[in-house]
Amino acid sequence: MSTRSRLDRRGFLARGLAMAGASLLGGCDSELSDQPWVQRVLASAESLTRVAQRALIPAKALAREYSEAEISKDFKANGSTSVDDDDYRALAANGFADWKLKVDGLVARPLELTLAELRAMPSRTQITRHDCVEGWSCIGKWTGVPLKALLDKAELKSSARYIVFYCADDIAATGDDDGKYYESIGLIDAFHPQTILAYDMNGAALPIAHGAPLRLRVERQLGYKMAKYVMRIEAVDELATIRGGMGGFWEDRGYEWYAGI
Amino acid sequence: MDANTEPTRRSHEIIHRHSGTVRITHWVNVICLLVLLMSGLQIFNAHPALYLGSKSTFADPVMAMRPMKHGNDVYGVTTILGWHIDTTGVFGLAKTAAGGFQIRGFPWSVTLPGHRNLAMGRRWHFFFAWVFVINGLAYLTWSLASGHLARDLTPAARELKHIGASIWEHLRLKFPKGEEAKHYNVLQKLSYLIVALVLLPLMLATGLAMSPGMDAGYPFLLDVFGGRQSARTIHFVAASAIVLFFVVHVVMVLISGVWNNLRSMITGRYVIKYPEAQP
């Protein structure tokens, strides 16, 4: 076991060196970055990071919560800031009274819940820091249903390994379904006490720019994991068969699925 | 000690200057730092502004590279602590070959990849961050165990007293010769110690303090650096300090006997010249 991991580490170093050498010799990093084998090798670090962070960070460790005074007055709305879709506009015009969240897939009791029903469930309020993959951070107050409460209510099957969130926004704006935002998380994050589906932000109904009527909060990962405009939640046992197969809109475009750093 | 008592005077001597571990970890580190710097600038370009504290105060950055309008013209402006500097064409605003403008922090030539691609920048950065950490741990473990740190890098009190004289010698580009050249001088020892034990570990620690995962498991990372955005700013400043060290280091290598220095870091062999033995 230990010999094996030592060899892996050496192989990892050797591959890194070979690659850096090639990049210096080539002097043409953009082309190098386009090579599938380079992307594959570089992407191998993601598993190392995920395994290391899972080992180093207790599963229930909480992200820091801040005081009311620290809430950002200029919380940046990134990605989609509205949904260009008639159905969505009709729902929004009516205060999302006709909207329903679907919970299905590998659950014993598929659910359809209105916003009022979600609000009637146990809730959690947390003031947390939102870290964008671009580098900035904002602090906001979120109130919502713990995802665990929803999954317990739907009776998640033991074969489920990932929770997928399907969104209303068509961020790529390509006009086809592939541009629709989606995200996924594993069960460690799904059952984390701070993982909530937020319907309120800073004490008021979640604004459209921030993902009304419902957005995911996964406080120990980067912003792009926190899907906005959530319409449907599906429990699955693998991600490969969904859309681009990498587990999310940005993941299908080269970003890490494990976004803990 | 006394040259007159030596039976025969040698004009030069070849010594084994750098161990295999130092040579290998040195060059691995060179590659890592180059890739980390260039991919780091790619990541910085995704939001080319720095802040202090936990959150981003978008209207009031401590440093930013951005386009600004003045009349009908657009300039690339770098703002540092409230001072605006026109850096059109270099930082904040690049001119394209077609004569147009492009909004960017750092220019093409210093980012990895050269074109805008945050996802690939992150891939490069975190892969080489792991190589850097493994390489650095190997170096530090070996340095402690072998006595390299105590023997070759820790300055004696006597050396520290003469630091002023050493600085003066360096400024006049006079470098130690003969017996004295067999060891690092006090300025080398101090700068290598600061880089190996302060700046490089600081890069790792501030990097980890930017990780929302690590912040949850180890909240002291936030307290030590004064919040995530402060950690990001310190990460940038420490990287700049390493670039400054790199520039001085390379200049010193070039003017204190470039081939001898390079050979010693590749093969380990270093030629010591004894000036007094020359006719």
C-alpha cells in the first residue's frame, strides 16, 4: 500500500516534470493547454485535492458564519442574473405561487413541493461567505430548507450517490437544452448541515438576480456549485449519463467538479 | 589558515558544492514556480483586483487593473492604494493586433494559458501546486535530517555582525573568493532561508486560506491572515516578493561566474579559485 502510493507520487512528479519541460521547450502554452493528454494529466490533481480535503476536513466541519454587520451591501450577482423564458416570467409575475420543486430519481417517494410548502418545512438561516471561482468574496444571509430534510422526506434510496440540480437558466444562451445550467454534489455535501435550498436572502425573498425562487448553498465549495433557479432535484448513482457527463454546466466546460479550492 | 604555511599553492580546486537533493529539488522548484506564477496571473485576471478583510469591497480595492474612460478615450489604469497609474497597453487594457482594445489585467505574454481560460489556468495551478508541495516537503525533510539547514544555511552570530560589510561588498560586486567561496555568505544564507522558510510556505498557507473547504476545517487560516480577501492579497504580494528574489538571484548568478554557478547546480562541481596563488 505504502510502496504503491510512493510510486504513484513519483509517477505524478515525473509526469509533471515532463509536461513542464514540454511547455518550456514548446514555448507555446496555449497549444499545449489544448492537448487532451495535458488536460487529462493536469486534471488528475483534482482527485488528489478531493481525497486530501476529504481526509483533512471533518465531514461536518462548518463554514464560518459571520455577523449581520459583515453582510455585503454590494453582493455581486454572477452567471445568469435572469431567466429568458416565458414560463419562468409567468411564474415570477405571480410571485412563484404556481411554481413547484420536483424531487425525483432514486427516492422512494418523489415529491412536488410549492414554495409555501418549502417555507413550512424546518429552516436554517446562516450568514456565510460566497467565494467566486474568479477570486472575489461576498457575505450574505441565507434562509432555506436543509437539503437533508428534503432528502429524508423523499426517502433517498441507498443506491443514490449524487444529487443533481436542474435549473431554469440557459446560461450558454445557445438556444438548445445543453445550455441549461445544472450542478451536482455528493452525499457528504448533500447531508452537510449548512447545505440548504435558500428562498430568502438578507431577510427578504430571494431576488431574481440571485436565483429566485430557490438556490442551492454549498458553503464549503465555490460559487458555481451553488445552482440558482433550481427547478428539479434528482438523486442518481452516476453523472456520466447526464448532459456533458462531468456533473455540471461549468464542469462540462473544464472546471473541477470538486470545487473546495 | 595561513596561506604561507601551505606546502604548495593551488590556483584552483574543484569542490562538490550542491548535493543531489538540492540540485533536483532546486530545478523542480524552478519549473513549479514558473508555472504557478504564470497560471496564477491567469487566475488573477479573472478578477484583477485585490481587497483586505473577509469580503470584496468592489468600490474600494487596494489594487486593481481596469479600463477607465477619460473623455472619449479609454485607458488601462492600475490603482494601488488610491493612486491611479496609466498602464495602457500593459495592465488593465491591452491593444490587440487589429488596433482594438481588450480588457485584461496582466498581458498575454505572462499568463498560462496565453489566452483567457480560467479553467485551464486553475488546472495548471493546482497540479503544479501539488508538485511544489511534494518537492518542498522532500527538500525540507532532507535539509533538516541531513543537517543542511543547520550547517549550510543558518548564519552564525559572527556572520550576522558582519552583515553590513557583506552588503557593501555585494554592492561593489565583490564576491567571496578562495576558502570563503566554499560556503554561502551571510546574505545568501538569509535570503535562501527567507525564501525557503517564509515566502514559499506563506504562498502555500495563503493559497489554502483561499479554499472554502480548508477554511471550514481550519478556520484559523482566516484569522491568521485577516480574512479570505486579505489572504488573496498576501498571496499576490508574497508572489511579487518571490519574483523580486528571482530577479536578484539570477543577476547574482550571472555576474558571479555564470558557468561555474550553473555547473554546480547541475553537476554539483564548483571551481574555487585562489587569487593569491596567481603569479
